[in-house]
Amino acid sequence: MDTPKKRIFSGIKPSGELTLGSYIGAIRNWVALQNDYDCLYCIVDMHAITVRQNPADLRRRTLEQLAQYIACGLDPEKNIVYIQSHVPAHAELSWVLGCYTMFGELSRMTQFKDKSRKNADNINAGLFTYPVLMAADILLYQADLVPVGEDQKQHVEIARDIAGRFNQVYSPTFTLPEPFIPKTGARVMSLLDPSSKMSKSEQGGDGCITLLENPDDIMRAFKRAVTDSETSVRFDPEHKPGVSNLMTIYSCATGKSFAEIEAEFEGRGYGDFKTAVGESVVELLRPIREKTQELLANRDYLESIYAAGAERAARLAQKTLDKVYRKVGFVPRARG
Ligand code: ATP
Ligand code: LTN
């Protein structure tokens, strides 16, 4: 008998246009996993509102993100693709898990500290309990693996801790999830400031490449990318963060190894190198951009995808939620 496939869950907030970082650090890996795992890929709109969003933009970006998931190669037949707010069990489990999460452990989350600094006028409770909702996302589906970029490792670890605690207090209920982080491209840095992550909520300017960006803008951004005062293309993230970041991007776009890239640009200047990286990204993103535009013109199709996705997800989620409600001692709802 075949062993059942392992379960994967991951999500991205529709808090800005998807970037080359979201693609290389997350979506690209989702696509690679879709044949060998049983996968759910979510658009986590409830997480997005922990930072103030313009409602019309949030709605537009949510649909755009769905189109982009598919354009990047996620097959909505093979995977469950859906919108978080369409499955109420996320919010329901999140409340319960919050009662098994400590104030102290949430206070240590680096993303909370980081976002509090950046949104000092809106340090709301949702921002603080964000990891609890994320734990609910993952644990509802009994996910074994959570493919994310490096920055989300701490959040998957706290989900695991919460699951372990709940299992300990009651009896085995949740699968303990593990982060699944790519070897190359786990952290794509800003082109203008290679010490900070390329981030979709800090767009504008040439530091960030969005998936829908046009070729001229992509080339301009790469030509302006910050490097260093040497001339050699060499992978050394500590001393040459800008060049190493460009090498990572180039390697992901072309499949070439760092050694091959170093050999290719031996004795050539940074100008040639930046042009080559830019061109590789233009070619990487071209089909994604075109396919996204095509899908966005077909709203009925997109609606049928997210409707079917939510239905399939809700069925799986309800099983876990029922189990949890029973274990904590809630009276089952009367039938009929
Ligand atoms: P925001 O700026 O709104 O916080 P973000 O750009 O950091 O958003 P997320 O929605 O937090 O994007 O991340 C989506 C997924 O992409 C996560 O798995 C995250 O780890 C990964 N990711 C995001 N940015 C990068 C990056 N620059 N390099 C590698 N992975 C990334
Ligand atoms: N916190 C993540 C987005 C996210 C997520 C998840 C990722 C929300 N729920 C569940 C993996 C699994 C982020 O900021 N990138």
C-alpha cells in the first residue's frame, strides 16, 4: 500500500505586490513540491490587516495574488488554493490556541518587534497575536512541512511549541510542523540596501522588484543595484552582500551554480554582470506577468478556483476543530 503523502501548508499576505523575494523564497518552492506532497496554499488576508490596508487595494491584491499563484505554476487541481477569510475555522482555532500561548513567548517574536518599530502608531493586538493565527493556519490541516523563507522560521517554531503544549495537556491532537527553508534564496535582499530583506510592504524605488514589473523598470533596478568597490564577482555574503545577493538571484533565475557564475564573469566588470542578472530576471518574470494578466481578465474562473478551494479546505479544517473543541470541553452543538 502507498504511504500517504505528507501535508504541506503555506501562505502569503496580500499586503503588497508580490516580489522577486516572495517568488524565490516561497512560491518557487511551492511549485516544486506540488507533485510529491498534499499541499494547501493560502492567501492570508486576515494576517494582512494587522497593518492598516486600503480596502479596495486589499481586495484587488487578493485576487491578483490568486492569479499570480497560478501563473507561477501552482496547479489549482493538484493543490488546495484558497483565501483565509473564507474558512472561519482559522479564526476559531486561533482563539483556542491563544489560550495556550504565553505573553512572554509572543513578546520575543522578531517580526512583532520589527513591525512595531515600523508601525509605531498602530501596535495593535492582532500584530501581537499574529503568530497564533499563523499556528492555527498550520495546525488546522495537520501540516508536516511549512515551506517559507528564513524570516518565518521563528513563527513555525512557535506553532510547533503551541502544538506540543496542547498535545501534552490533552492527548496527541496536532502534527508537529517543521519549517522547510530553501538552500538558495531563503532571504533575497533589497537591491539598494543589501542589509535589509526585499519586502513587499516597503515598495517604491528600485530596491524591490515586483512580479508584474515591466522589463525596462527591471533592467533599470538591476543597473542601479548596490555592489561594492571591488570588481570581482564572488560569493561572500558577509563582505560582498550586494554582489552575493545578485548571484543568488541569478542562480535562481538560470539554475547556474555559484562556481559557474564566478567563472562566467571572471575578468569582466560589474556592469556586464548586472545586465546579465537583469535580463535573466526579465525572462523569468515575463511568462508569469503575461499569464497573470490573462487570468485576471477571467474573473469567473478565479472565483471558481477560490470557491472550490475554500470548500475543500473547510472540510479538512472542521475535522481538526471538532476534535479540539471536544478535547477542551465544549458541549457539542445540538444536531438538527
Ligand atoms: P510584508 O512586507 O508585508 O511583511 P513580505 O514581503 O515580508 O511582506 P510575506 O508575506 O511576509 O512577504 O512573505 C511571504 C513568503 O515569502 C514567506 O514565506 C517569506 O518567508 C517569503 N519571503 C518574503 N520576502 C522574502 C525575501 N526577500 N527573501 C526570501 N523569502 C522571502
Ligand atoms: N507569516 C507569514 C505568512 C503566513 C504563513 C502562514 C506562512 C501566515 N500564515 C502559515 C506559512 C504558514 C509571512 O509573513 N510571510
